[in-house]
Amino acid sequence: MNRREELTVFVSDHCFNCKESVVIAEEIKQKYPQIDVNIFNVDRVRPEVDIFAVPTYALNGEIIFLGNPTEQEIENLLCRKMQGAVNG
């Protein structure tokens, strides 16, 4: 059984750039329905992982970006990860 990829975007109410993070997360959710995308507000619930900056992007629990990636950066990384999952 293949495990689904899980992208978690950590945001905060006081973070100016986090509004863009929510938009990016929604775009990923639409473009990659095979990836579970979660938006986690650290002001409302304490995360189980150590987050020292927002926005932070984590794929399967591994931090992949601090700050918002460009569309090209996130797509390249997701394609590589998904390709590896298929081949590996």
C-alpha cells in the first residue's frame, strides 16, 4: 500500500507572508489532488514539531522550505518526490 504524500504549511495570524502561503497551499491542493495538504496555524494549536519561523513548509514531516517558495521551486520538489515514490 502506497503512503500518500502529506504537505503541511505552518502559518500564524501575525505573519504578513502567511496569507500568500494559504493561497500557495490551496493551489497545490488543486493541482496535486494525490497530496494531502494541511494548513496548520501555530497560534491556535501547538505543533508537534519544532517550528521557529512561519511560514514553514514540511513534506511528510521534513521541513522543505522556510518562507514561501516560488511556484517553480515547489513544483520541482513535489515532482521529484512523487517520481521517487513511484520508482522507489
